Amino acid sequence: MRKTLQRAAITAVAAFAPLAFTAVVAPAVGSAMPVVPNCENGWWDPVANMCRPPVATTPLACDNGWWWDPVANVCREPLLPPQ
């Protein structure tokens, strides 16, 4: 009985050793903060990975269902065609 318990304990330690190693190493790798540059007079666009100029404070007057795109500061055509 004692030998069976020893073998079970060795098997359990062998099974959990990779899990313990992953738990110790993974948080150090996964918690790294990305470096975001300081964009003076603008804002950081994480999708394009670049600094963008400041957005215009006053929207453009877009006509006929066109919509104002604040990122490019232009009027865009409607997404759905007129019916």
C-alpha cells in the first residue's frame, strides 16, 4: 500500500510540473506593457501603429446623408444606398 501511494505521489508531481512551470513563466511574458510613444498635439492610433494629428473640433457640414469621418476630417458617402 505504501509503495502504491509513493508511486501515485511521484505521478502527480510529474503531471503537475509542466503546469507549475507555465504558471511561473507565462505571467511574466503576458504582462508586458506595449510601448506607446508620446504623440504631441495628436493621438496614438494602435491599429495603424502611428501618431495621428488632432481631430478637428468642429464637424464638417456634410449634405445628402453623407457622414463626417473625424479621423480623416472628410465627408464620406452613405454606407447604405438611398432607397
